[in-house]
Amino acid sequence: MESGKHLDLLLVHCQGELGHVLVGGAPETPGATMLDKMNHINDVDDSLRRFVTFEPRANVAMSVNLLVAPTRPDADAGFIVLQADRAHPMSGSNCICVVTALLESGRVAMVEPETTIRLDTPAGLIVARARCENGRCVTVSLDNVASFADRLDHEIETPQWGRLKVDIAFGGVYYALVDVGQVGLAIAPENARALAEAGIELKRRLAEQVSVSHPTLPGVDEIAYVMFRDNEPDGAVRTCTTLMPGRVDRSPCGTGSSANLATFHARGLVSVGDVRTSRSIIGGEFTAEAIGETEIAGRKAVLPRITGRGYVYGRTELRVAEDDPFRIGFALSDTWGPQVGLLK
């Protein structure tokens, strides 16, 4: 990160989940494809990610989306999700934030009543359709990448809860989907801390017992998140995705909803045209629709369409100071847990 550089960010949230968009000033990230660029951030140089997602300039309950020029001719823009643990290939709530920011800032021309934007992501091409009224994005629908179940009712051993059944599925990133009753909790705001701690403990156990590797995306080889789920009386799925270092997603989670839709599809509970509602821990909603079927390396997969809404609520400018002792950021054990100490 070059001293004196200014970074411009639009402040955006999607159903309460912060997904700021870095629209200017970022150094170029090497790589021929968006996946190459993500892997460069994770494996070679993570200084930009740390600068924009660590304290004192940020907090763990947020993401920053790095807006970059597309690497493929059929895309209008590209982005990479930067979070406190690493760069990730895709996020539904963050994608909605990016589309909303591009259109409402005028970086992509808005056409009412609907604008289509094609986004280059490390997970693949995302086609977004924004319903627009009076210069605002009213809803954004994302045609997500092919999503598939990797393992259903897979059993893992835990010291705290004994043997648990989990579904492992890909919805843009890999998820472990856990029926929340198995850990003795309900998905409710007052349980957010307990759910976060349970999710991070399960992520640790899963890393020891389960290996994943996407058949066509090199470097996408970890279970990124644990998503707890429950059924609502009206047929909606209550979701709670847990993220490093130990927090819960405020949104219903688009890639998690896609992964969950894939498990329904694999079990024969969802067919093309069926729609499911995903409801977050704070009551926000996405819809997840099965719009098609396909195969990924011989695996039966579903094509999800995720619909939600984002809100641009401000903008900010960050400046890189050479003499700032915390220019690369830091993390403390009060948010990262006692194993971290001071990470800087």
C-alpha cells in the first residue's frame, strides 16, 4: 500500500449486513482472471485486505468489496469480497451491495424499470437484474453460479454436542449447513453470541474432519462458513451464517441460501420454478428460486436466483499514512478469541 494514497468507499448495507464498496484508489491486483486475483490476495499480498477490514479503520462485522475491471469480455464489472479472515469468491449480500452502489452512484448507467449488470467474480459470472424506480434500486436479483450438495447428512464428532449431522454444499463458497436444534439453540437475536461461538467451534472441527475442493475453481478448497438453519411456521427457512472471527451474518446470506437450495434440490424437495424464503436472525428476507438445473464435474447442480435489496447510506475516504504504526491493521482477542493475541 503506497503512502499518501486515498481510497474511496461507498457505504452500503444489504438487509443490515455491511458490504462497503471500494470504488477508487486501490492498487492493481495481479492476475489474469478474477480467481487469480483472489488467490493473489490470499496467498501473496493481503495488505489491502488488512488495511480496509482490520481495526482501526474497520470492524469484523463487515465486508469490503474490491471493485475491479472485469477480466472477461461478457462482464460489465468485477469484484472480490474482502473479509477479516481472507478474500472470498462470492457473497450474495455483497453482490447486491455492489450492484446497488454501481447503479446509484452512476458508475453503471441505470435504466428504468430494469437494469442488467454482468459481474465477474472469482466464483464465475453473476447476472444481476436490478428493478429501478426514481434513481433507486428497489430490488436486485442475482443469477448465482451453479450450486450443488457435496455431502448430505454427513456425521462429524464434537466434544460439546456429540455426533452431529451436517450438509456440505457449495453456493458460491462452501458451507456446512446445520439444523440448529442439534446445538440446543434457537436462531434469535439474543442468541447471536452463542451461535457465533458454536459456528466457529464447528468450523474448527470441520477443518479437522472434512476436506472439500471445488472441481473447477482452484484454491476454493475450504468450508468457509457454518450456517445454522431452522424451519419457520410459514415455510420460510430461518438462517444464521457464522463468520470468522466469530460473528453472525445480519443478512439471510445469498450464497448460503443457494447452498441450502442445493440441498433441497438434491433431496428432491425443490424443482425448477420453486421459490424458498430465507429469513435472517434479525428478520431480513431473501428469496431463493431454482431457475434451472445443470452439472458440475458430474455432480447434479441447481441454478439459484437470489433476490434482495441493498441501501447506499454514505461514503468515506481512507488515507494511507507512512508513519501510522497500525497501517496494516490489527486484531484483538476480544473479537478474534484468545488464540489470536495481538495480530498485526
